[in-house]
Amino acid sequence: MNRRLGILISGRGSNLQALVDATRDGRLDATVALVISNREDAAGLERARRAGLEAICVSHRGWPSRDDHDRALVRELRARDVGLACLAGYMRLVGAPLLEAFPNAILNIHPSLLPAFPGFDAQRQAVEHGVKVSGVTVHFVTPELDGGPIVLQRTVPVLDDDTGDALAARILEEEHRAYPEAVKIVLDGGWRIEGRRFLRSPNVASA
Ligand code: GRF
């Protein structure tokens, strides 16, 4: 897998920033080749441009179908020779054209310990459910929402006086550490996927 990242965003882009910072301070040997937002007003676009990165909007509106939007994303990513796509607050389902163009090469970060609390508002869901521990999951993207093989998880305790927002702030700090680590693990290779499992230990059967 080449070390050129394409980062897909829809909003503020703090995880994008965390990835960029990690590439620049030596924690992550990778290049952010392109940032794409589906929304022109995403604060993350401005953040990326300030960091000197190429950052474009490919709106999800105006295409004949969802797949056509996905195909446009594939064209942009391929044009920059991207090897790994990282979703960072990208608020769209990823369709077949993108999944097929980047098999086992699209990551997402989610603010809960999946499979608990997929979808929107995972932090508020965790507080309302009353779990004592939540956290962060970095996983491969598959057709199932927040459902692909898990690369890395980190726990964050849920406190008695937590609100969704307070928990979200602590989870976000953990996300910023976890995402660069997970990207490094994937880029460094030596892993395999068996069923749902992302495994880094040597394959006993072939040893
Ligand atoms: C993060 O909580 C991420 O886990 C979720 O969306 C949020 C994006 O935040 N998928 P940011 O745009 O990276 O600041």
C-alpha cells in the first residue's frame, strides 16, 4: 500500500488535523495527498488549505445517482495516486464504486466502541444507555454502516456527571491519538483480515 492518504471530511476536520500533524511531527510516515469534502462550507477545507494541502469540494448534490458521486471521488483520489482513504467525519455512506476501487483501503473513525452505538450521536447514546466505558474505534469501511473489521479501539470512561458533549470532548482527544496510530498500523502492513477480524499476529497455519 502506498503512503499517500486521501482524507474525506464533511465538517470541522479535527481528525484531519490530527493526521496532518502526525505526518509532520514524525509519528506517521505518510503524505496527505488530497482532502475532499462533500460540503463547501466544511471548516476542515479551510483548515487543510491553511496547512498547505490540496483541498477540494466534491458536492454530493447534482449527480444523477449516489454512485456517480462516488465515482467522482474515485477519479480525484486516483488522480493523486492515493493508496489509503481515511474518512474523518465524512457524513455519507460509502457506496460500491468507492469500496471496489479501494478494497481494504478505506478507514473510518467512530466515537464509540463498536458494535455498540453505530450511527449518529454515539456519545449521547452511550451516556443515555448508561455504559461505564465507551471509546473510539478505527475500522475498515464496508457496505455495512460502522461495521467493517476493527483495526484499533481505545476506551474512554463514562463519568457519572457526563453529558453527551462532555464525553464527546474526551473521546475526541482519544480519537486524535488513535487515528494516526491506526493509519500507521495499516500502512506498515503485515496484517490480514480473516472474516471480520483484523489480525497482526503471524498466521499460525502457514508458520
Ligand atoms: C468524530 O467524532 C468522528 O469520530 C466522527 O465524526 C467526528 C468528526 O470530527 N466520525 P472532526 O470533523 O474530525 O472534528
